[in-house]
Amino acid sequence: MRPDVLVVLPTYNEIENIDEISAAILAHGYRLLVVDDNSPDGTGQRADHLSAANDRMAVLHRSGKLGLGPAYVAGFEQGLATGAAILCEIDADFSHDPSDLPRLVAAIDAGADLAIGSRYVPGGGVEDWPWHRKLLSRGGNLYAAVMLGSSVRDLTAGFRAFRSESLRLLQAGTCEASGYGFQVEMAWRATNAHMQVVEVPITFRDRVKGSSKMHWRIAVEAIWLVTKWGFGRVGSRLRRSGDPIR
């Protein structure tokens, strides 16, 4: 049993997956916090039913679909308040394999501040995606890495584990991004703070049940913010060097 490990699971209309994903996470002996955004399909109510039968599972209900980043922030705040030593992120649709969670936790136990389940390091990969989706993902990660000067290969990955002390220092509640750009922002903050970031190879698989929550607005927000941060980084370096900015 690892009650010091809390897995934060954001949900919105995941009624087809909630039973199975909850069972798979709890099987490791971790605690589970479902953060539900008032799912119209009854995911939150089903999670309540499951949590009533397991004291290692809790549900945090939010008023509506308020964004992935804020969902994680709410989950992190509750987890830190209840004394979790390691806090994990995972998707509800099995695109992240819950059986990989112990490897992320082990990386934190070994000294990492942030462990990222990475598709783009040796041993990692993506299954069930068409070529154009793979190209967009690779291209987005490369663009973010170049703009932000980051050595992290999978900045957009949403399968992660944080050391609690490090997570507090990252101040997730002050992040600008509300969508998937939140993952980029948190990884960038970690590297800027000279934290130890470890990428653990995982295989990402497309969802089988339910529908994707990705929307063009989420991608636009991420691109805009990465571009803004990147130009801000260059401007800051120029100011420090004393060179004129034209």
C-alpha cells in the first residue's frame, strides 16, 4: 500500500471508463482523487458511488467544464492539504496505461522532482494514431522545446508524477494556461527552477471508449502562450546581456 501517493484524475463525460480506470489505479494501493467537471453523463455521480465503497477514493466536484489546468490545480491543492508525498496526473481514457504508474512513482522515490511519462524518449511511442496526428504532436513538442529552450522531449505529456515539495514550489495555481498548455508550462517551470526532471518511456494509446476532449481552442491557447513565453525568454536574455532590443 502507498497511501502517500495520490493520483489526480480529471473527468468530463467519462462514464464508460470511470469504473475500469478507478479500479486499475486503486489496484496499486494508491489514493485516487477524481476531479469531475459536472459531467452531464453522470460520471461524477458514478464516481461518488465507487468512492463510497473505497476509503482510498474521493471525488471533488466542480461547477462546470473549467479547463484541464484548473482541474489539476484543484486536485493538487486538495492532495497537498491531505499530506500526499507524491501526486500523479493521468488521463481517464486509458491513453495512459495505469500499469506504468509505479515506474513514475519509482522515479520520484529515486530522487526526481518531476517524472514525465514520455512518448518521445527511447523506449516510448504512440499507437493507434494516424500519421498526421503523430506529426502534429511531434511538431508541437519540437516547437515548444525550441521556443522555451527546453531539453524535455515530451513537454505536452499529461502522464506525470510530482514530489510534493517540488509541486508546492511550482505554484501551479499561478499558471496562465488552462488547457493542455498547462503541461508545457509546468514542465518549463520545473526546468527553469533547476529541478530534476526525468522522462520515463511509455506507450501512448488512443482512447477506445468515449470521445476526445481536444478542441482547436485548446491548441490555439497552447501555441499562443508558448510563442509569448518564447519571445519573452529571448527578450529577457537580451536585457541581461545589455544588448539593445530592436
